[in-house]
Amino acid sequence: MRMGVTHENGSWRDRPGLLGVGLLILLGLTVSAASAEAQTPPAEASQDPVPSRPTLVPRVFFDCRGPRCDNTYYRTEIGWVAWVRDQRDAHVHVIMTSQQTGVGGREFILDFIGNGAYQNYAAQSRYQSLPTDTQREELDGIALSLGLGLASFATESGFRDIVGLAGLARVGEVAANLDAPPEGLLSPDEVQDPWNLWVFRISANGDVESESARQSIRLGTGLRASRVTPTWNQRYNFNYNYREQEFDLSDGSTFIDERFDWNLSTRVVYALAENWSIGFSGNTGRNTSRNQRIWGQWNPAIEYSFFPYEEATRRALTAFYQVGPVYRDYLELTVFSETSELRYEQQLTLEFSQRQTWGNASIRLQGSTYLHDTGLNNVSTRGFLSFRVARGLDLNVGASYSRVRDQLYLSGEGLSDEERLLELQQQQTDFEASLNFGFSYQFGSIFNNVVNNRFPGGGGGGRGN
């Protein structure tokens, strides 16, 4: 069950109460989640095994949100463990996270965390996919790493007669090959890369929709170039979008809107020290919804990470600061009677996120202001918490609030009703706020091993009635 509410426009002083309470609850739950987990007694590891199996097998709780979280596939491929639907029933809790690699693939990180009698067990394995891998190849690679990690847990934790290793070489064969170089391995000096670690990607997309009183066309294209090394991270992106909409109105007239936008973004980061990074970010483009024929900014930036960057997929606390000029050439005269202007802006962002056995939490605080007038500013906060309250009960809370005082680009000519309803132009607002919350509760059998792929679509893929 999920519920949500979103507010926009109006005075920020009118309705801050509900959102403020939501943010305070979210922050309190985030801070107290770790201590609550520490006070929770561990589940007993001596529960009865799967009735249909004579041998005690490891009970596994798989925790994943993001790319390739295909529980059905992993349960099918790794059938020698018992998959459970609640972490309290597991012998080992597996958390899978991922991050993009420099060549456009992904690095999947698997953390194996013991539970109950095995709470002292902790291990980690990694798998890197290539940008050219198919979905099946990625799933196979992840399943292999997951299986090897579970095999190590089972072997070290005393689960008997479960894991075997086929194809063991005889002692004499191993001794005879000790001096032979490994096949297929190259040293870094032997690698010849004609692209010098540069990776490029070109994309294009579009859609056409038509009804008796409405037609729309959208076309887009993009180009991305990146180069990632342990010291440097460079990314360049270009996007172009064209959109045309046509509506027949009730008075017999026709409303037609045709526009195009483009954007070129740049990010260059240098690893200055173990916890420090410096660089710059730049953006140039056209944004018709914000009344900008062309705009551009160039911001030197610095970031400090309170935790090692290697732990970013599990926990991260960073402080990010950037400052620089912003130039805008407007399509229409602004509310401040400007046709173009050059201003300087600064921004500070504090962000915390973590993913633990008790759930996920993140919160971001961001503030920006123009240097020529600090009264023109924007302060926002956003948070999310997914917390396992009790066995089978998950609570999800998300909230965001922005106090808006920096809309220099608003058109002074006002908006038509069509532009307001279709959200073709940014409207003046004092605040933006949203609150969403929900919970889920599961009960019944603790095991989740059976896979049945019949009628996967159920025949219900048509349009709703």
C-alpha cells in the first residue's frame, strides 16, 4: 500500500506543518535505525531445515534494489540453498549493490553478512560486467559470484555435504605446471589500447502518439564520452530533444506547441587525496521551459568524503561545494526586465546514504545562493527511509521540501492557460514539497525456493478498463 501527496506553488509559510513533521520523523528514524538494529536479538540459527531436504542447508536472504535484481533467476540457478523471504530467518544476509565502471559496464558488489549463530561472518565478492554484455551474460556472471560466495559461507560455517569442487587437478599435474605462465593473463605493460581508455556511446529515440483530438511527436539523440582512471574521472554528455504537440480545443481552435532543447554537460574530477576530490562541472544549453535561449555555467568544485570512497555503495557521507558564473540569454523579457544576465552562484550539498541489513536510508541537504544578492537563494532537503520494523513488516517514508527564492528566469509576459495545464513553462512558486509513505507486510511460509514461470504475463498486459 502506497500513498503520496505533492504540493507546489503558494506561499511557503502557508503549509509547512505536515511536511516538517514528516521530515523530522524521517530524520529521527534514520538516526535511530542503526541502534534499533543493534538492540534486536538475532534470530536463532537452529530452526528446522527445509522439510523436503535431509541435510541442513544455508538459509539465504537476498537484499537487492537496482539493476539485475532478478530473484527468480538466482533461485533457479542456485537451488542448493534455502531462500527465505525475511532476514530474521536467514543464516546469511546478502546485499547486492552496483556502480558504473569507466567503460560503461557495471561493478556488482555482493556483501555476505552472517546472522544469528553466524553473525561474526562477513565477506565480499565483486563482479564486473562489460558494456557489450547482454542481460543474460550479466545475470550469469552475477549468479556465478553469488554462488561462489554462498559456497564459501557454507564451507566455512560447517554446512556439510553441500559444496563440491569438480575437476580438481592431481598433485603431480599441479607441480608440473608451477613454472608455466598462466594462460590468458597480460601485464598492464602488454596491453595495447588504441582508444586510451576513452569510451563513446551514441543513442537516439523517439515516439509518436495520435488520437482524434491530440497528436504528439518526440525525438531525441545523445552522445556520451567518458574516460575513467584511478586518478581522473571525465564525462561529457550532449543531448538534443525535439517535441511537437497539437490539441483540438473545445471552442474549435487548435493549440500547437513546437520546441527543441539541447544540453552539453561536462564533469572532470581529480582524486586529490584519500578523502578529497577536486574538479569542475559545466553546463551549456537551451531550456525553453525556463525561458532560456542559451545558458551556461562553469563551476570549480571540491568534495570531501567522510568515509572511504570504496564504501560508497554501502555507506557515504559527503560534503560538496561549487561556485562559478552563470550566463543566461532569455527568450522573453524576465520579471526583472532582463533580456540577458551574468551572475555568480555558489552551492553547498551535504549527503548521507547507507544500506544496511535493517534497510536503506538517505538524506540530502542543499543550499544555493547568488553572490550579488544572497536573498536570491534556494534551500532544499530530501530524505528516504526503508526500514524493517519487525518480521515481514517494512516501512517506507520519503519527503522533500524546497524553499524557492531564485527564479530569475521567469517570463514577465505571463503564461497562457494551455502553458500552465501542459506545464510547458516554469511557474512562479515559493516552495515545492512532496511526501510519500507506505508499508508492506508479508506472512506465511518463510521459504521462497519454488520457481514457476508459466503464464508470466498472465494475459493481463492490455489496456486497463
